[in-house]
Amino acid sequence: MTDAQYESDQADASGYLSTDSSFYALAATGDSDDCAKLEEKGARNFDPATYWAIHPHQLHVIATASREKSAAYSSFPSKPLYNPYEGHISGRQLNESVEDFLKRLPPLTTTVSHQHPWIYIANPHASSRPTDCDTAGFMNVAEALLEDFMKQKDAIEKAMTEKAKGSITKKLTPLRKALEQKLLALAKEHHFTSGKWMLFPSADDVNRQWAIVAEATVNRELGTAAKVAPDDGKGDRVPRLICVYTKDFSDMEDVQRVLDRLVEMGLVKKADQRGIYYKADAFMELGINSGNEWGLKASLYASKDVLGGGKK
């Protein structure tokens, strides 16, 4: 039930109480003798058992309960809306409808600039707050871990110069897996857990897909936020990028929920063998992209694996 429906149902309870009964009418006219007779008659005929049997169903009781319920309901504190992009020209504002936002910043024709590096929209009801994230603390320790790995990698490669490349890779693989796990655990420790599914619509379809994502984000159907790349001048042949964020890369139930919704909205095709990929922001901050020097996987999840039950 919505608040409006609830308030409509709890319309002025005073309407339940009538002042048209004979007792109140006589009292209003000042006929005290008749009032006394009515009171005496009521006392003589009063049956406590009957009274308590029908008491909960009397209109004035229902009305009183309704008023109390309505007051309690309206006193519940409502969680304030939150928008990390409030006041930023490249983001949707809380007092701005999604329709007006899309008209103001259509990704197809909005030119990338210092003011518009991306176009952003947030879920105003999301519980995550960027202030919870200790990015600096994460980076300090993570960069040291990456540096230590590179020292180990260099030492192994020097010691195995005469060995086949496959043998070196075999030696490095468990070290890479251990490094990845350490980095993910460190990200959790420092609350740097945001991540995103990445869509790559064609330029001529970016406005349509972005509109779907934007509306769903505000309506709490997807994750915490979303962003889309503006026009960078490379032409219509280059796909655009839409990022759909979730709060925690380790929350596979939520990561899959968002992916499932993207499928339901027709933005991801199950039959597409390429699929889409999910990246952790912590890895992106460290520069762990495709072909990175550490040999780490840039993406945590692939849609074809998640939809196929490969990641649970």
C-alpha cells in the first residue's frame, strides 16, 4: 500500500462519530430530565459481557484505533534521499525528473568535456555512501602488494631464463591467484567494494539504452548508480560505454539480480556468446585493465558464467 492510499483509507476519523444520537441531541437542548432517564435506562440494561464482546467492533473504537495508527505511521522517520552528484552539472539532480535529465544530457550528442567526463545518475534510495570508502588506505597497501609481486615475478623469470614460457606461467599462476585474493580482501576491509556491469551499445542506440538504465536506476530496479560515456568525437562506429553499479562485488546475489534485470529489460542477451563483464572499482583504481603488467584478470565476472551458474 502506498502512503497516499494509506492516508486516503485513514480519512478523517471524526466522520465515524455521530452527534445525532438521542442522548447528545437531548443534552444539547438542555433537557436534563430526559437525559437522566436515558442514563438510568442504560445503566439498568447494561450487560458487561455483551459490551466487551461488541466493543472492538464499535465505530468510535475503530475510529480511535485508526487515528492512533495513522499518527504512528506518519511518525516513522523517512530515510533522506541521497545523491552523490547533487550540484554537479553532469549528474541528474534530485529535483529533476528523469525525462528532463535525459533531455538535458542526451549521451549521443553531449560532448565529452571537463564538465562532462561522464553523465551520471544515482539511485537516491541506495544505502551505500562514498564516504564509507577508504580509497587512500586501500591504495597504499594494494600498491605495495603489487610491487612485491613484481619483485617475485622478476626473480622467477631471471631464475628460469632457460625454461619454456609455459613453465614460467605455471610458476606464476598461484602467485597471481593469491595476489588477486589479497587485493579483494583488502578492498572489503577498506569498504572499497563497488563494481559495475558494463554495456557497450552502438552510438545510434545509446540514447535508448541509457534511458532504460536511467529510469530503472532511479526506480530501484538496478544498483546504486549508473553512468554513460558522452560523445568523444570518435564517430558513430565506436560503441559507447554504460556502467551499471552495484554496492558490493562480493554480494553475488545482488550482482546476479542486477544482471538478471538487465536481461529482462532486453539489454543483455543470454544467447550472446560475448556477453558483458563485471569489474571491481578497486581494480580499476589500481590500473588493472586488459593486458596489465601483473597479468591479473581485469574482470571479476562474465555474464555467460553468472547466467550459466558458473558464479554463485
